[in-house]
Amino acid sequence: MKGEDLTETPIGVLVSGSGTNLQALLDADRQHLLGGGTIKVVVSNRPKAQAIERAGRANVPAVVINHKKFPDRESFDREMIRVLEEHGVSLVVLAGFMRLLTPMFLSRFPGRIVNIHPALLPSFPGVDGQGQAVSHGVRISGCTVHFVNAGVDAGPVIAQAAVPHLPDEGREPLQQRILAQEHRLFPEVIRWICEGRVWLDGDRVRYRNLQAAEGALVSPPLDFDSR
Ligand code: GRF
């Protein structure tokens, strides 16, 4: 896996909610923009998640595994592993999936689970990253794609997009602008992984053939930004 070119990467996406990130991934898949990655199955722990309809519209199998019907986290995770294996999944993508994964699940897909979080980690992990950013009055927040480990939003960071938070701006517009960046960032990072240009080496993220970002985002913007 590490750094190799893979011809095809079967992807399983875990969801719990509206699935706008799933939609961005499905759209990228349809346009063959996932670098050989293909979404084979969508798993939702919530029976009414809007994400299930999105999968259906894209003709991708969607499986509901209701966590409430399992006595403990292990048995729930075991069923998820069974379904993911049934679809040959080798890369697990968490797109708004609101459950913690057990060490058993993590060890089944080592270095092959990624998550997106709506804040610049390690700032504001856990629920409502956008609301936490607003409460703290930070002027720049954003989103992070990271490999998943046993901590909460604590795994090695792969890529981040910074989004300005305007003074006096509420949570909702910030959330929307962060979400728009999530939809750009997530499919691209999945493509890098499927192309073998990003991989996890121990607890370090390795990269190959990626460009270096330039410039700086200043918020509020400077009056004399050309200096
Ligand atoms: C996103 O903000 C994502 O960063 C977080 O959960 C939200 C999911 O939104 N993990 P959606 O279901 O993709 O619309």
C-alpha cells in the first residue's frame, strides 16, 4: 500500500447525516476524479440519514447498520467490518460519521481510515468545531482531513483548508463556507491516497508529488496587502 500506485481502490464511506461530503465524493467518483478509487458501499448508522438517498441516486449500495440494535460497540463494528469486507473495501472514509470506532475496527484497516473535521485540528476537536471557533473568536478556522486513530479527531493531519471568520459573523455562515471547502478538499485528498501520493508511515503522513502551498490568508484582510 505505502506509496505504491494502485490500479483500483475499493472505498467504503461511513455516514450518519445529510451526506453533502458523500455527495462531493460520489460526484468526483462519477467523473473519475478519485484516482482509481471507487465507492463500493455506503454504510449509515442512522436509518433516516439523507446520505442514504444520495447513495441510491448514484446507484451505490447503501447499508443501514443501526447502532442502537447492537449490545456494544464491538458487535456494531464487527457488523460494519463484515459489510465492508463483503464489498472488498480497502479504504474507509468517514464523511460525517458520528460514532467512535473501536480499536478492533482500527486494527482491521491500519492506515486506511480517513475523516474530515470542520476545524483546523488540533483546535476544536469533537462536536461543533464551527461553534467552538465562533465562541473563541478565532479569525481563521477551516477544515482538516486526517488519518483516524484511537483519539477523538486526533489522528495525523493530511491536509487543511483555512477559512476566514469575519468579525460579528455567526456560526451558520461560517459553517457554510467551511463546508464548501470540505467539498473541495475531501475528494482531492482521497484521490491522492488512491494514487499512492499520500500514505501513513507509523504516525507520520508521507507525501509524494504534491505542490507546496504559497501565500498567506490574513483575516481581517490587510488594507495594504501588497506590502
Ligand atoms: C461535516 O461538517 C464534516 O466535517 C463533519 O460532519 C459534517 C458532515 O456533513 N465530520 P455532511 O453529512 O457531509 O453534510
